[in-house]
Amino acid sequence: MKNKKGYYLVIDSLIAIAILSIGIFLIRGSLANSPSQIQGENLAHDTLSFLASAKVSDFCDFELSICWGPLTNLEIPKNRNNSLLGYIGELKKNGRQGSITDLIENSVANSHILNQNFNFTFMLDGSLFYPRGITKPEDINGYKSSPLVSSSSRIIFGHYDDQLPSDPFIQFENWGPYTAEARVWAK
């Protein structure tokens, strides 16, 4: 009889340990997927860092006048040493706001840079360029109610040389300064 009592006690304790471990596993798993403030800050910073460090020469062959990747179907950049963020400033100077939205969509929004737990906006001098068709971040679903909103901004400026066929002299066209801002918030 004593052996059967110990057997039931061991089985009972194993079932209790299994239930407790499943509960701990579920609690820890749900906490791992919840976004944190530092994730949002890093994501906003990394988004602008990517745009500032990726060069247009990585996506264009200037001898063949062809571009690929995020610059597909956009005009050839005038300054081949620009970063993608610098090229965004160049597009703003030329009044090509739709191209800015396309570039942000192709390089950031459709890539795997963004975490699935966050939404993203891109602003340049206070004007919203991504997501398309919305003029203020407050109008985006979930922006106001999110407990976690982070942003990162940079001042961008630059120049490009514009040589006209009839003019043998190179003219430098300056643009900026513009304030580029990436905002992310938890869904």
C-alpha cells in the first residue's frame, strides 16, 4: 500500500510542475512579443540611419542610366554620392513629393526593417510622406491611443551639380536644410 501512495504523489507533483511550467512559458512568451520603449527608439533611429547610410550609387549604374531596388521607376539622382536620405532632399527640392513616398515605400515600408509590432510614418519638414494619402499622423488609426510613440529626426541638406548642355560651366544647386523625421508607435 505504501508504494501506491508514493506513486500517486509523484504523478500529482509532475502534473503540478507541468501546469506551472506551461503557465510560466505562456506568461514569458506574451511578454517577449510586447513592444518596449527602447525597441521603438531603436527602430526609429535605425530607419533614419539606414536611409542616411545607403548610397544611391549602390542602387544605380550611372553609365547605363539605370536604377534598381528602392530607386526603380524614379528619376536618376543628380548627385551620385548622395545617400537615400540626401536623395529624398533632392526630390523635395525638385517638387517630386510622390517620388519621395515611392522611395520610402520601396526602401523601408516594404522591407524587413520594420518590426511587425510597430507602425511607421516618415515626415519631411512637417509634411507627412508615408503612409500615402494621409496628411497628419494623428489621423492614422492607433497613433493617438498608442502608449508608445518614438521618433528620430535628422537635418539634411546638400547640393548637386546641374550642367546644362548649352552651358559648359557646372552650376551647383543647393537644397535644404530639411528636417527628416521617422515616427514609430506600437500597434
